[in-house]
Amino acid sequence: MLTRLNSAITELLGRQANSAKFCEFVKLSMEVKCDHSWLDVLKKTLRIKDNEAIRLYVHFLFRFRNYMEAQM
């Protein structure tokens, strides 16, 4: 599970990220989630701090919300 989550994160950080990859990331983060434990997994996977993990997740949310709005 962590390897799949790490791969999804890596793909989102790449230039070829799309809404399908973002959906996969959200799905995997929800599978890992037990309350807020997905954040711990994200931190451990990327070896980052709380605030960096939160900023990264929020960045993904806004990036792909804007992407989806542009597609409409």
C-alpha cells in the first residue's frame, strides 16, 4: 500500500499529472486513512514534516480543482 501511495505521489509531482492520477492518490490516501493516519503515512513516505505534508495535499487539491474547472 505504501509503495502504491508513494508512486501516486511521485506521479502527481511530475509534469504529466492528470485528474485520473489525482483520483488514484485520493483513493489510496483514503484506503490508508484511519482518522488522520494518512497524514502520518504521507510524512513517512516522503520524509517530510506535518506542515509540509498538509501543504502538499492542499496544493494537489487546488491544482486539480483548477484543472477540472478548466476542462469544463
